[in-house]
Amino acid sequence: MKKSIKKFIVFTMVCMLALTPMTVFAADTDVTLAPAEGSASGSGEIEGIVDKDVFCVSLPTIAENSDIFNFILDPQQLIAETEGAAFDGGTTFEEGASLFFESVVSGNSISANSTKDYASQSSSLIIKNKSTFDVDVDVEAELKDLSDEAGTYTIVPKDTEDYTDDTTTSMYLAVKLGNSATAITADGATASATIAKVADDSYEVVYTDEDGYTYELKEDVTEFPATSISLAGSCNTNADVDWEAAKTAAPSVDLTWSVDKHSDGPTVDVSTAGIVTISGLTAEANIDTEKITTFGTVKTNVEGINATAVTWDDANWTIENGGTLIMNLGQTYVDYYAGETMTIKIGLTDGTTISDSVTFPAQ
């Protein structure tokens, strides 16, 4: 009986050794002739490459926010005078306001700016940056339907809320990017802001059989740098303004926004109204007005721009230090490139070039 047990144990150990992966080397060889030589080779492979430059932003969707920027003009203060009699009981309104947005809250993408049901500032659309780098947010706003075809009325857009001695049917509407407000004039408006990147330890390398190595946001990271887009406004409530002809007016506003990787150098943005905003100019990389050209997808000839034939806003720019320079191409360019995409290229004094493209509405 003891002999049988020993045999079984030996057999089991041999089987276990046979099943265990082993690295086997050839037996040593004795060499008796000089010189003794040998060689060996090996190969390497890349374990994997992970792109840690991640672009990821959370944008509000159009469908759920389609009514957020609708507004009511109340030039005669009828809402205040009747205590909101035309609305459901208990509806609250911002005191002293003359233009109202309905305050809306929806999940994490819409945040109200007022405790009142209706206020002079709309709720905000929230843009969150989940990227591993800073991002730039650019917003364009355009006013429409400011007058009727018959010319019965015209709503005059203002660049301030100062209605002193103003006898026109006017309103002030501004796009707010974060806490910075930009008036929307007859030429539209552009606004820009930078959102910081996420914390450096927000992402981690993950391996799965299906995808291999990937760079993923950690599950416990739920707070992100963000900015907001909203509108704010008012209208002329002066007693001597005749709003009767404009009582059927329905002015509207269009907003578009884009998000891209942050650039530390100069940038250019052109709107559908022909407004060219050149930002980030410096003493070393300033604008070279003799090197501004345009071309279209249909009218493909490269056209030079005569700097004296366009309108400039240099309030935030100097030839010594740069800054932000705004160029209004005027209706001539908008008409010339109507229905096609125009690209503008701007030469800089450091020898580099910046460019942007826009599709002008067909006429």
C-alpha cells in the first residue's frame, strides 16, 4: 500500500511539472578551438499608445432648449400695471423689467438666473469642458424681423440700455457669455470665452480586451469647468414713444456657438453679417493690413481687401501692443459671396497667417 501511494505522488508531481510553462535553454557546448563565438537576436514590440490629448465638451441640445430664448416686450409696463393678470395665478415677474424671458430649469444643461418666473435675463445654457486642455467658446448672435415688409414699424436695436431722450421703438438685447455681456446690434454680435481644462488627475489609462488601452475619465469625476450662454434685455418705456404701429412686431434672435481647442496666438472669426473679429494680436504678431485676402467656393479668385474700404473698430487694439481688432466688411462682401462659403486670410507681422470661413445666406 505504501508503494502505491509513493508512485501516485511521483506521477502527480511529474504531471504538474509537465503542465507548467517553462523556458528551456539549449545545453552548454564546450568549444575547444579559438576563437569561440556566438550570437543571439531578439525583437521588441510597442505595448500600446494612448492619446492623452482628449477633446470632450458637454453641449446643450437644441431640442430641449428651443424656447429658452423667447422673449416678451412690454414697453407700456402692462404686466406690472395689471399684476400679471394675463398669466396664470401666482406667476411672478422681475420688478421694473420691460423685456421678459421665462425662467427655465432642466437637468444640468439649463440653469435659471432668477427666482422669478419671468425675468429680464434668460436661463443659461451650460457648456462644460471635460477636455484635457483649455477650450475656446465662440458665440454669434443675430437679430431678425426688426421690421415688416410694408415698413410700418422698425424695432431699433441699441448698444446700451440708456433710453434718455430716445423716442424710437427701440430695445436692448445682449448675449451673455458667463458674466460678460455684448450688445446685439444691427450688425449682430460675437462673444468669446475660454474654459479651463479638467484637473490633471481626472483621466486614467484603462485596458479592456475589446478596446485595448484607452484614456478614460474617472467615474468619480463629476464636476467640470464651465461657462454659460444667456440673453438679457430691455425695451424703451418712455411715455412719448408710439408703439402702436409696432404692436404686431415679432423680433427674433438667432444664436450659434462653437467650441474648439484653445489657441494662445491670434485668431480670427467672421460672422454671417461680415463682421471679422481678430483677437489675440500682440506686438510681435500684429495685423498686416496689406495681407488680407478673401476667396469663395464659387468665386475662387483670391481677392485682396483694401483696408481703407472697410470699417474698423480699434477701441481695443493698438499698433504697439495689438489686442482685438474688428473689421466690418460691409454689405458689399456679403452680397458678393451670397450663397457660398467665403474664406478670409489675414497676414500677421510675424510672417504667419490666420484664417476663418463662413457661409453667407443666399439672396
